[in-house]
Amino acid sequence: METQTSPSGLGSKAQEVFRSVAGATALAALGVVAGFVSVLVIDPLFVILETGWVLFGGLLRNYIVQPGFGLVAAGYVWWCDDYNPLDRIQVPSSEGVAWIVLGAVGYELAVRVVTPILPLLGLSHGGHSGQMTPTWRVFFDHPEIIVPGLVIMFVLMAPMEELLYRGVIHNALEPALGSLGRVLVGGFLFGGMHIFLSGGLVSLLFTSIFGVLAAAGYERTENLTVPIMAHAGHWLMFTSF
């Protein structure tokens, strides 16, 4: 006998998907708001720091929104006390290392491939990756900021951002969406955040590419270290100082 899916069952599934995506979108929007608040609260502190240590203050200014992301992630973990994304920070396997490289380098390659096409679409790349001195080069020229700089990127700021967008938002999509759905929706929510914090359709396009790569690596490995290292690794190797 042929089994038919009941309309009520389809409706229930659609509602579950809607609630899951709406919840993840609300978390992403809250991250944007918290990012703006972080700018307002922390920027004056960075101004003070910059007067005494110009290079380090300049580095911190690149990551001024991440404390807001971390606050939202911490609030979610507190509210949802049966889930702690920190448990998914583990030593990466060989596959995880491959995903780290793919996330950092693959994103940069995608940017370089797509950028020449943008004028044909009436768009221009304002420089999310930047065309100035890469961070690793600044570290090479100023070794006194290597240790605090690496701590800022790899231990504090990238984890805060990835805890929210992979550890929290990706998890919020898990009950209703399959693997591909989580990767695509989570990746585009990550890109959507940059419309407000970086600005423009080009930023949305490029950061969505990274969001999908980071989400795919996390989905495949279930290890938050993978997107964290890919994110901070891209900052180190390719972003401007």
C-alpha cells in the first residue's frame, strides 16, 4: 500500500522549520545589535589604549564588535543550560586541519576569483580583506605585539564570533534542518550580519562564502576549533592591519 504524507504532518514540519530559522535569525539580529553596543562601549577604551600603544590599539580596533557577539553567545548558553558549545572546542583531527586550511585559504581564493567579476554587476569590492599591509607582516616587523596579537585573534575574538555563529546559531538550526540546510542558512545569516557591520551587498556575498565554508567545516567535524582557527587564520594571513 502506498504511504501518503498527511497534510497536517507537512504543516507541522514547516512550522518547525520556520520556528528554527526565525530563532536563528533573531539570534543573528541580536548579535548585530550587541556588536553596535560593543562599538559604543569599547571604542573609547581603545582610544585610550591607542595613545600608549598605537600598534596594539590599532589591532584591537579591527575586532571591536566581537565582544558583543560573545555576550550574546554567553547569554544563550546561560538560558539554554543543557548545552555548552565550549564542549565542542577540541584538538582538530587531520580532517579538521584540512577544513581549517580550506576555510582560510578557500575564502581568500573565492574573493580573488569573484572580485574581477563585480564591475560587470555594477559592484565594487571595498576591501573586506583589505589591500593594506597584512597582519602577519606587521607582526614580522613588530615582534613585540606578536603574542598579544595572536591572543586577541585566536583566543578571544575569533572564538567569540564563532561561538555565536557556529556554536549557537548553527545549533539553533539543528532540530529542524538537515546538514545542508544548517550549512546554507547559517552561512547566509553570518553574511547577512555583515550588511550592517561591514556594509553593502559585496560584503554580504563574500562573508556568506566564508560563513558557508566555516559552517561546513563545523558540520563535518563537530569541532568549534575548526571554524575558530580558519577565521583567525584568515585574519592573520590575509586581512589588513
